[in-house]
Amino acid sequence: MYECRSAKRFFGLLILDAIVFSLCAIFFFIGKSLFISSADEKKENSVFLPVIMYHSVYGENPEEYIVTPVQFENDLAWLAENNYTSVTAQQLTDYVNGTGLLPENPVMITLDDGCYNNLSDVLPLLEKYDMHAVVSVVGQYTDVTAENDPHIPAYSYLTWEDIKNLINSGHVEIGNHTYNMHSFKGERRGCSMNPDETEEQYSELLRNDLNRLQNEIHEHTGTLPIVFAYPFGFRSAESTPVIRELGFSITLTCTEKPNYITHDPDCLYGLNRYNRSGFYSTNEFMERIVTR
């Protein structure tokens, strides 16, 4: 048997559906508008900060993680000509805590791994353009690799004496890049947590590694880094409490996005960075990183 429904009731339900749909659409667009407005407001009340990630600066043949000294100088010249001022990690920390100011167009220059050419080729150019950088070192590279084969710009790493010279220049701050967790292959990816570890096991392992390098840097230079750079950008949420506990106020990732700095210290945890590939010209690369 077929159930008959009146046309009046059918059209009534149709109108009700249309009203509900319209209300949902209105609330959706209002919510979207408020979200966009909130994001825009956050940008307006923050400082735009591009962060550049270099590695090795050497030779005449650029690669993905190698730029030539000519390219590096062209980058610094472009920043200077376009009124960008390099800022230190300490300046950023002071700003977010309300005890310092930032220039109108700040940029942060970072170099990972602690290559010797960061002293031989990079420092003279930083001094020439009066700019600053953070060089994040790997403890084992300094203790073992650099000591066994020092001062070859093509492949050597910084010795402790080299690191002291960088700090004494007034143009370089030293960051922690783990003592011995800078690995892409093998049992662990960077300093991320393994699936078969408990949080307690991982925290102890990470704490011991980072603290070892902190202690060695302090022993050899008298300074204590406030910057931690995640190897290869691999990170786990479980690392955050350890990093905060050890006194780091800035962490660096490999995510290529802009940063917006506020007076909230938490905004410095997980700063995004653009890898400076040697396959880009200075203009091509800079156009990418200054896009807001």
C-alpha cells in the first residue's frame, strides 16, 4: 500500500529545508569571515620574520645544500639594499618578553651543522655587511670529525677554537643541533621519538644528548645556547618539555613558511625556515621568502 502525502506538507518541508540550509550557509560565511579577520588581525599585530637556513658555503659549484660565497654575498647585499636587518636570537627573545625592540624589516640568518667554512667564508661577509647569524653545531662533529681533519673549507667542521672565534666576533651566536642525533638513516630520524620507545625512555635519551652538548659548549666557550635546531626538521611532540626544561627559548624547523612574531614567547618554538638551495638565484630565492 502506498502512503499518500499532501502537496502542502511536501512544500512546507521543502521551505523548511531551504531555511535551514540558508542559515547554515550564513553561519558558515560569518565564521569564515571571523576566522579570516582574526588571522589578519594577528598578522597586523605581529612582526613578519623570514628565516633563512644555510648549510655549507663554499666553492664555485652550488648544490641543494651548498651555496657559493658569491651567492652568499649576493644574498647579504640584497637584504641590505632592501632594508632588511638581521636579528639575533637574543633580540627575538627580548622582544617576545617585552624587554626589547625589533627593526622594521627583520630577517634571521641561520646555518646548520657547523661547517668550517662558516668561519672561513661566512664570517668575513657577515662582518663586511654588519649582519648576524646563528650557527647550530653538532657535538660529535666538533669533538671527533673536526679534530681528526680540521680546517678544510670543502668538508671540515668547526673545532672548539673555531667556535670561540665565531662567538668572539660578535656576529655569530651558537645553537645546539644535538650531540649525536644528526642522522637521517638508520634506527632514528633526527631526534624524533621511535615507535618502540616509551615517553620516559625517549625523554631521558634526548635530555642526555642535548645536555651533553650544552655542557660542552659552556665549558669551551663560556656561553649557553638558547637556540635548538631540529636535525632535518624531524621532531616529536614529546621533545617539547625536554627542550623547555633545558632552557631553550627558540627552536628551528625546516618547514618553509613565514613567521609572525608576537609578544608571546611560545611563538619562538617551531620557527619556520626556508632552505637556501644553491639552485636559485638571489632574486628568485628572496622573492620566495619575503612573500607574506
